[in-house]
Amino acid sequence: PQFSRLAFAIDQTDSVNDHYLHNFEIYNMDIPAQLVVLSACNTGIGQLVDGEGVMSMSRAFTYAGVQSVVMTQWPAEDQSSSEIMKSFYQYLASGYAKDESLRLAKLDYLSNAHPFKKNPFYWNNINVTVQVQALHIKNSKSYLWWISVGGISLLAIIFVSRQRKTN
């Protein structure tokens, strides 16, 4: 788990940073956010450490002060995950609590999914932890836009990482 990281676009003018946010760096940050969404594969799993719990990327964000984390428990299937997350963000923007937003998003997915993709593998790996109340949003339309950009960016980072591993 200490080698888990988020990859960011390379800035040629930045010679200090390595363009990664490592799990161990997150533990040393102060992130007073209401919600972090980690919809990539296996963001909620890690090594079980006696007296500490599961050492995962999700735990790192919680330790850094994030109130709630949406995470995955096994490899995420791209299409189903993106459908669920889009619906999840819409429910959040409408004022639903985080857990209820995720529940409704999963129900939406199940009502529209091909019978083969109704298997829990495709939709039940996404979970929300800790504080599940609704977000405090000042302007829900702009907030939904920023959440969507963040989610899409994370998916793009994962895609690029997978492409680099296969090449």
C-alpha cells in the first residue's frame, strides 16, 4: 500500500516533484474535504496491519482529514463504474446523503443494465465510508461540474497508467 500513488500530468517547468502523489505523502497532508472519490480499482483494499486496520489509499485520505471516501473493493469495470459514478454525482448535487446517493445510483444502474452486467461484480465494489450525510454545497451546478472533472481526471490517470504498464 505504501507504493500506491496518483499520477498527474507532467509539468516541464517543475523539476522538484515527480508528478505522483504517493500514499505515504497523503498521510502527511491536511485535507479538510467533505468527500474524496477514488473510483479506480482496489482503492479500498490494502495490507491488514495489527492495531491499525487496512492500510489503503482510502485510509490515507481519511487519516489526512477527509470526512468521507468513496472507494472500490476490487477491480472496477470501466463502463459500469462510470455509469454509477455519473448517477452518484447527480444525486449528490440534488442534495441526497452520500450513502443514499450511492444506493440510488446502483439501483439506477441495475434497472438499465444488461442482465449479464447485473452480477454484483459490476456494481457492488463501490462503497462510501465514515460520514455519509449530504454535502454542503453552495452552488450545486458548479460543484457538480468540479466533481465530474475530478472523477473523469482520475479515470484518465488510471487509463494512462494501465496503458504504460501494458507497453
